[in-house]
Amino acid sequence: MTNQDEHKEGIGGMINPRRYGVERVAYLLMRLSGLGLLAYFIGHIYETSTILKGQVGWNEFLELTQTNAGHAILAIVIAMCVFHTVNGIRVMLGHGGIGVGKPARPDYPYTPASQNIRHKIGIYSAIILAAIAMMYGLTVMFGE
Amino acid sequence: MRESIIMKIHYGTALAAVALVAVHILMRLTQGFAESLQYDSVITNYKFLPYAGMLEIILILLSIHGFNGLRVILLELKQGRAYEKAVSYGCIVAIIALIVYGSRTIIMVNTGMM
């Protein structure tokens, strides 16, 4: 097997979550949740347009979404939405220089000041809040 | 447009959308999730002008934020003058198309043209 330069791995290298810690996992989840939410948003715009077909058209489409599978997909959407929001606020704060530490001379072992415990807590909080929101969404949808 | 300005728009649309989508979801929960999706309830929501206006603003904010996010992801994957132009203009066309399609629903239901 040839020893491939990690910078030439393409999409496979970009989405590999096993290296570089939880920050890379957050990077990957941010993009996946973003793409998922965009797909849901487009679907939601189409879904709501069925109201123009009148009550029959609306109810027909509603029957498709008000199933166990539909509720499960919506629960995943809720989780993606919460993660994307909380992690997005963390990223915004980081870009604004908040919580990234002070500039210092790069000494061995070159630990990045920006990848500190505050941002790690932010990432784990986003994951936990997403899970809680998903559970709450499932309770609301299946509780009725 | 400079990328720094585009990112400010990206973050601005995100923060505004978070607040408005929260109101949109709370409307579903205060009415009861299943009841709020009934035909008459949805029509009443659309006919309430402030709420219809809020839906229109959410549509614009999320279209811009969503397709700019897609643009950023696609530009991370591959670079090149022609590719970047194609992605950027493609996303602008998609934003306009989605806003027009969504606005059509809001305007037609709000004004009773259905």
C-alpha cells in the first residue's frame, strides 16, 4: 500500500473524523447538519406549497409526513437544528476573537490556544443540547 | 463582494433566523403540534399579516444563509476561477428561485388567491 500524503486525500480526508480531535468532528457535523437542514428547508417550502391545492391536497401531503418515519426524520432535523445553532454561535464567537486565548510565542508542543477547553465545552454542549431537543421533539410528536 | 462582508451577512442572517424560527416553532407548540397543522389553522396563520410577514422574512434569511453555506462547502472542496463563479452564480439563482417559490405560497394564501 502506498503512503499517501494526507493533504491529497480529497473529500475522504476532509470528512475523516478520527484525526484532530473533537474540533474536526464539530467541523464535520456542522457541514452535515447544514446540508441536512438546507435539504429539509427546500422540502418544507415544497410541503407548505401543497396548501394551494386546497384542504384535500394539504391533508394528503400531511398524511405522508405524519407517520413514524416522518416523526423520526423531524426529530433528526430538530437535533441538526439545535447543534447547528449552538455550534454556529461558538464558531461566531471564535471568529470574533472571544474564547480563543491570547496570542503567544509558539513553543513546543505547539498546542493551539484557540482549541482550548472553553471551545471543547461548547462543542460537547451543542451535542448534548441537540440530543435533549431531539428527545423533547420525540415526546411532543409521539405523545399526541 | 468581499468574503468578509459575505460572512457578516452569513452570521447576521443566522442570528436573525434563530430568533424568528424560535417564534415559528413556538407557534406550533402553543397551539398543540397536531392541531397547528390542521388546514384551517394553517390558513388562519397565513392570513394573519404579521405572521405571514415573519414567514417571508424567515424565507429570505434562510435561503440566503442556506445557499451561502452550500457555496462555502463547495468552495472548500474545489477551487478555480470558472468553478467558483459557477458555484456563486448558481447559488444566487437558487436563492432567488426558492424565495420566489416560497413567496408565491405566502402571498397567494394571504390574499386568498387560491
